[in-house]
Amino acid sequence: MWSGEATIVVARTPDGELGIMANHEPLMGALVTGPVEIEPVDGPRVTIGVHGGFIQVLDNQVTLLTDRARIAEGTDEAKQVAAQLAQAATSED
């Protein structure tokens, strides 16, 4: 969905908001439904609405593993997109 170099990635976990910058300690955690914000080295901020999933940080790489995600225009739209993805997942069950 998105690949590149970033100065910071901000994601939400069940324990709160997580900011990931260069040389972050390795980690693996759960994502909650909501926006993930990426501040690329070059270009405008990228906001992705996700419906759950996992985040992994290893060797200066951040990987998001989710089966439902969509790039949005800003944080408010990402929240709406994430809610729509969550609703779609619920209706499929």
C-alpha cells in the first residue's frame, strides 16, 4: 500500500499511541482500528485507515499487517475509513 523512507510513523495500539522513529527498539504489537500516520522524508503526510492488525518494528523497518486498510486524506477521513472497514468486517461475519 505504501513503501518508502519516513521520519516518523504514528500508530495506535491497545496500550495507546506509538511513535516510531529511526533506530527504534524492535517490537511487535497489536493495532487498533483507526488512523496510522506516516511522515515521509519527501512529500506530504500519508494517513492510512486500518481495521486492526499488527505492527512490527525491526532493523529500521516498520511493517503493518492488516487485512483491511485504505489510504485516506487526513486523520479525520482515516477515522471514518477505519470505521467503515470495521463495519464491513462485522457485516461479513
